[in-house]
Amino acid sequence: MMNFRDITFHPTNPNKLYALSTEKVFESEDLGNNWTEMASENYEGTFREIDINPANPNQMFITGSSLMRWNSTNQIWENITDGVLALLPTDIKDFRLGSSVYNNEFYFLIFLKKSSDVEYNMFAKTNDYGENFIELANGNASSIGYARSFVLNFEMSSSGLFYGGGVTMHKAELPYNISDFDGINSGLHTDIRDICFPDPSNPNFIITATDGGIGMTETGSQPWADVTGDLALNEIYTVSISEQDPNIFLTGQHDNGTHKSDSVGVWKHVFGGDGGATAISTIHNDTIYIRGNFNLRVSFNGGTNWISTNIETPILDYPILLHPTNPNIVFAATQAKGSGLICRSVDAGSHFIKDNQQYSATTPIDSSWAWSWGLISAMAIPKSNPEILYYSSYDHWNYYYFGIRRKEDTILLVRRVKIFRST
């Protein structure tokens, strides 16, 4: 199954359209009834967007982690990433770009991370269909809306204004100096996913999709109006249910915080930002645990106040496990230097112990099992034998492992099973 990222209609032929997956391009001449894969050469990375010059439909670019240009003579997509990379530093370890068209010129917003982990953005253009690239502005990642590898979108209006960025929305006009990119975020949720101008005659009428809904402006600036309506947009990572009251729920939503319902079904927003894994104490409904903004947090008053633990959370759905018979014992998965790590609290979450030798998912029982990327995906303790903790872990090569941690010794792995994940 392919993951499709973009679909674009031909600007002059209403029956013709293009569909872009993360690694392939398809063309249809009959409104999508039949599709043909378009040839490409030297493909690298991941596709994310296709743009067509409305004045010359033979000029098309695909952007993502590489830059592909359509060669209409040879009927093939060709990789011209090196032309953009010539503008950038040589010590790059991550690179993404998006594109837009204005006045027969293609513009590019570029995110890059250097080997030193310094992140910054560049705005560039080509006026000769990718033969040469011109840098227009560059600055740190905050300069152009925190355009990042995971969220990078922009569009050029019919009047030549830049709208977009990444985490936040910015606006700029010619000559696009870095100081000209002004934030226009009032009333708008973070993480810009798409931008459109529904009325070609009015470049100030803009609708944008974000991680938190749909925003609209009719002035080309802030404040944005929330026009999400009753669309159900939340992506929920986990749901926890109280053992004391089955009407009490705790949920963590992607980029929309953490919500808790009370005993009569009224929902309350208890923490903002990025939500993730959650848990509710087995004996106190007001003692709750969440992954919030990449940190494990605990509240002893139902979410009114929070304690930020020392357990960082690079992945929001790392599991949280409550001991079935001792409510003061809490386990939380995290990672350290790429290795899975299970941390333990004996005071209901006020403090956690990081003990890599006892609770690391990658500490081997012998030298044949020393996987360096075994990240924790699930944990469980059976009520029938609460002295044993079961866990599963995975690595970046799509292998899954199953292990057991015994309380009475430091042997981590009792049984080893490798499971292949279907894709």
C-alpha cells in the first residue's frame, strides 16, 4: 500500500491530473479512471509535493527530500537536487524543500540541519527552470516559521506575497529579506499543513489547514478566524479509563494536548501542546500521568497542577505502566542514546529511577543479543504474577523483540522471539 501525499490537476486540461506518493508519480488522462506511472531516474528520498507552472504545464517540479524536474523531451523525471545543494553548506545531515510558482518562476523553501544539529531555513528561486538557483533569504529555523522536516508548507499569492512556514505562519513580500518574514499567527493553530487561495481575484482571501483545524483570513493577515466547525480532527494516541469510575477517560491527542472527562462526561483540556500516552491511577482518579510536550508529567489533582519528571519523551506514545497491585510503582519507557530504557518510580511518579543495567531493553543476556535500537513499544505486568514485567521492543529495521524483566535478578531477556512486520 502506497502513501499518497499530493494530487494536482493539469492547469489547462481538466481531465488530466497527477497523483504523488512518497516515491512514485502517476498520471491520469481520464479524471482518475486509469493511471500510468511516470518514469523517474536517480530517485532518492521521499516525495511530498508536485507543482506545475500554469503558464507552461511542461514545467513541473517534485519536492521533498530531493528535487525532481520533469523533462518533457525525454518524458522522464530527473533528479537535479545537486543544483540546490550548491547553495547550501556541505555538512548537512537532513534536508527538505517545498515549492510554489509565481510569475513563471519557481520558489523553494528549504529546511536543513547541519551535522552540528544547527537548523535553519533558506528561501530561493529559479527563473530558468532549474538550470540555476538564486538565494533570496536565509536564517535560523525561527526566521521563516520554524519550517522543519516534518512540517514545511508555503504558497505564493497572485500578488507575489509569501505565505507559509512550518510550525507557525509567516508572510513576506519582495525583496524577501529575512527580516521581512513576519509572523501572522493570531487565532491560528500551529503546524501549517496546507494553504490555498480559493478566489483567484482576491489574494487576501486565504484558507489554511493546520494540526488543530481550519483557519481563514479575508485580509491577508491576522487575526485568523477558526472555521473548523464540527469537523472531527483529533488524532488520539491513547485512551485511559479509570478503574474507579468507567465514565472517566484520559486521552492524548497529536498536537492538540491532553483531555480528561469527569464522571458525568464533561471533557476538560488539562494540558496543551503535544499529547501522547496517558494513565490513570488505579486508586486515585486525580492522579494522572501523561506524555506532554515530550516530557513525562504527573498530576495529583486531576490536571490542575503538573510535575515535570526527569523522563524525556522523544516519542509521544512510549508506554506508561501502572503496577497492578502496588499503586506507588509506575514504569515509564523512554530511550537513552538510541536504546530503549524502562524507568521506575516507587513514589507514584514524583521521582523516577533511570537504571540502564536493570531496565534497559537492549542490555543483552549474552553477546548474541545486543541490538542498539531496541525501543520500547509496549509493557505489561500480569496480575497473576506481578513479579514479572513483559515488554516488546522494536528497531529501525522493522524487527520486533519480546522480553521479560524479573524483579529478583538483573536478567532481562528470558525468551527471545523475532517477529517480522508486514508492510
